[in-house]
Amino acid sequence: MPPLRTALLQSSGRLGDTAENLKALDGAAARAAQGGAGLLVTSEMFLTGYALETEDVAALAEPADGPSAAAIGEIARRHGVAVLYGYPERAGDAVFNAARLIGPDGAALANYRKTHLFGCFEQDAFTPGDTPVVQADLAGLRIGIMICYDVEFPENVRAHALAGTDLLLVPTAQMHPFQFVAEQLVPVRAFENQMYIAYVNRTGPEGEFEFVGLSCLASPDGVTRTRAGRGEELVIGEADPELLSASRTTNPYLRDRRPGLYASLV
């Protein structure tokens, strides 16, 4: 099975301008396809921008199958690239911080709602999701989805490992001074759970936040396969099923677990 070339779009887009962000996504999908990528991953809330007023989040939120989903489905079809994008999802009276995976044929594969909301802004603007493990199959790999703060809870990532996730996609809005998450925590999560993790950040100042970039694709051997800098950038790395299989054979973490000792954790 060939590696899945995965493009990480480190960008904050334009705050509050969905149409402009769709144009940027179209251009990024074209560049990703030219680079041989089969998957493009954006940052958290890429569709609308992150540092919005609570009322603007609600106004810009769309259903999972809304007009932007249709537009991104067309982008994916046109370029032959699967797309994972962050957006505010409207479901009845609730708004979720969500990420949606579209296949290279434009079909919806999965939709995830952030389960761990960070800070007052998110807790005021969003309803937390209640499904920790959301997966889909793509190019022979089991794909999992989280958003930003979710990956900082080891139980969350371990649940994905036990469910067979091979490549965990994590659109994020990681801000100063927490860059150690991108630099240190994410590669450790990949190693201890024997999976690839694509961690894709926003960049630069936005409202009261300063996003630190440093998007990365970390592999199950603990190596960072590709790493962006601090500015706008598209980087591409490979999720290699052969390396994944070899690492899981060598690393005994999951085999040596003793679940009976861990009941107190829940």
C-alpha cells in the first residue's frame, strides 16, 4: 500500500470572510494535488476564522451539509484531493466547533465536533461534542479526527489508538505561549499511541490571540516527518503504512497495557 501524501495548510485565512477562505482553500488544494498529495488538512475554524465575536460565530455557522460543504466537495472533486476543514457547525439551536472530512470524489466521509472546549471564548460560543472517536477510511488508512485541545488529553488519543486509528487529523488554533504542544507533545502522542498525527495550526495575530504555526506531521516512531515554520505555508509529508506496521510490531506499548489497573482513571 503506498504512503498517503498529506498536505498541511498552515493558514488563518481571512477573518469572517467565508467566500475568500473558500478561494484560498481551492488554491491550496491545487498546490497539494500538484505536490502529489491525496489529503489536504486545514486549521481549526478555517472556513470563517477563529477570533470572532460569539454572535458572529452563530451568524456564520452552517449545517454540516450546508453551502460551504457543497463548495468544498466540488473543490475536492476538481483536484482529486480529500479535504479536512474546520468550521462552525449549526445544528438546530446549537453551534459546534467542528471539522468535516470530504473524500477526493466530493463525498462526505466524517464530521467531528470538538469535545474539549478551551477557554471562555469557546465555552461561550460553542456546545461541546459528545463523540470522542470519529473515524473514516481513506486510501487504505483508518483516519481519526480531533480538534486542537482534544489532543492534549491522553485518554482521547488512546481511545483512538484502541479503535485502530492510523492517521489522526488535528486542525488547531494553537496560540502563544503554548507552542510546546506542537513541538513536544504531539510527537510524543504519536509515539505512545503508535499512529501518525497531522497537527495543523493557524498563524499570526488574530484578535486577542497570536497563533504560533509549527504545524507538523508526526509519525509512530516519534519522528516529525514535516514541520512548518511560523508563517503561512503549505507543507507535505507522508503517512506510510509500512512504517506504521513496522513500528507497531517493534513498539510494545499497546500490547503491554494492563487495563485492569486503570479503572480508577474513569
